[in-house]
Amino acid sequence: MEEGDAGSDDKRGACLAFAGGICRTETGSVPKSILVPGSFLLPRRMRNLTEYFVAVDVNNMLHLYASMLYERRILIVCSKLSTLTACIHGAAAMLYPMFWQHVYIPVLPPHLLDYCCAPMPYLIGIHLSLMEKVRNMALDDVVILNVDTNTLETPFDDLQSLPNDVMLPQQSESRLLPHVNISSKWIMD
């Protein structure tokens, strides 16, 4: 029996296949083959996305997304490390199918705070206790999202300056919303 083939004693026709493999099974007398998508095709950190959606409102999320598209220097600040890492990973996952290609540090250690002055784009998570030291540095044109207070500080208007092709037209949005499984509170905010 090959990997991914269903055993002959399996009465439900289910099988186990690895990501990127082929699952072969029989239902009754009909053989079936199912291609299992590779793990690189879909975002794997759904818990991070869930926590990101709970912690940050949609408006701030969209502004942060636009700033990521413009490859800005971005700091995400939070007092709880688990929430901080979830928000950093969630923000990066929102770029799917694209991905962040620049400096990416989910939690910046205190001895590397000078990285916040780097001239290249970055996505860095900082514990709230270090933010006073960071504010004393020469930070020019940095986007800062404070997850605890759900506030976004940015010198840019990236969301408004995105091309119309990137933004979802109002007509398409009204057709898609009934199929999106989120509460109406999130849609209206």
C-alpha cells in the first residue's frame, strides 16, 4: 500500500495524505483521487488571524495592510507577548498570497532596539515596556500600531492613496458580504 492509499478495511473511504500528496480511496466501487494542497498554498496560522481580528479593529487593519503594501517601517506594540506575536504573524498572513520580504522580527529583544532606526522596511513587534526608549530614538516615518489601545499612528495616508484596482468596489462588496462569515458588528465598524 502506498502513502495516502486508503486501507481495504476502511469502511468510510477516508484516507490520510500528506500536504502536496494524493489521497486515493474507494467509495463503494468508485475509485477517487484527491490532490491535497501543499502546505505552502494556504496560510497555516489561523489562530493568529483570529487573535489579530479580535485585538485590532478593521479600520486599523486596513490602514496597516496598506502600509505593508507600501513597504513602510512598521512597529506593532503590545503589553502581552502572546498577543503581540499573534498580531505580527496575523498582519503578515493578511498579505497572502504575497509575503513580507523585509526585516521581520515578531518580538524585538531590548538589546536590539537600534533596529527601529533602520532605514529599510520592517515589521517589528515591541513589548510596551520598551516603547518609551523607542520614542526617544530618531524615528522618522514609522507606522506604529498599539494593540492594547487599538490606535494607529502614521504620517501617511496609505489607504486613501492605494489604486482603485486594489480596493474592493462597493458593488462587489455588497455581493460578497453575505458569504463572509463575520459578525455584523465587524462589518459596520
